[in-house]
Amino acid sequence: MSAERLKAPSMRWIARACQLLERAMLARKRGHIINVSSLSGRVGEIYNSLYSTSKGGLELWTDALRQELHESGVRVSSVAPGGVTDSGMIHDIGVPYPSVIGSCTSKDVARAVIRCTAGDHARVFVNSLPVRPLLLLGLIAPRFFDALLRRIGLAKRNQEKVYRRMRSDQEISNRSSAS
């Protein structure tokens, strides 16, 4: 993800949509805002820094909003999937996700959203493997965690993902210029 794409209004549009929904929900004294972020927003991911930054911002904003709306009747939750393998960024670029850190499908993410609506979950992690211990490790021993991610091949995978994305963006740009 380029810095220009990070500047795109995605976070601003999410915030604006939530503000509009929030007003209606506050008037009714009930409702549920569910933001879908990423595990990459909980611990920075090598060669994915801008993506991690945008998802981390969404995670923190969701946390703050949940606290602000406490006792208002409006619930706020976050769904944080790992690598979604059947659609989106990982699928579209075609770089396999390291199985050792788990993954999920778009149906798993949809089920997590439904789980949020059925209960009072502040955050739901969506991954085929337990990630809480890994996230905790990333917080208490960040250099060890970094080395572990490099060891399991995340750095190579993400470098390849960046290379393919840049090549794809260049091909699109070339086609646009030729038109």
C-alpha cells in the first residue's frame, strides 16, 4: 500500500458513516457498530507498515468509540481477521499465506460479525489458529516476535506481495496511459 493510498479517505469515510449511524442509534438508545480491521492492526507486519498503520488506527478508534458510547445503549465491536485466503488482498495478489500463523475465509469473517451482533464482544479475532498468545508475545517481547515472523517466512511473503502489487499497479498505469 502506498502512502498516497493511505491518505485516501477510507478512515475518514468510516468515521463519517459511524457518526451518521451513531446519531440514529443514540436517538433510539440502541444499535451496534462493528468495524472490520485486521490482525495486522494489532501488531505491525513487516513490509506492510502502511496497511498495519491504517488498521491499527481503526482498532484504536473503535476502542475509543466503544468507551465513549458505554452506557448509551450503542455497542461497538471490532472484528480482526488474519489472512483472508479466499478473497481480498492476499487472494488477489496470489502469494500464499504462511500456514503456520493461520488464516481464515470470508465466511469466517461473516460468522464473526454475526457473533458480535449476538453477544457483547468488544473484539473478535478471526483465525484458524489461536492468535492471542502470539499477539501477547508481540507486545511483551517485540524483537523476539519480529525474529519469529521472519523465521516463519512472513518477511519473504510480504516482500513478494509488495513486488507483485507494484507490478500490477504498473501494468494498470501502463494500460491507462495507452488508452
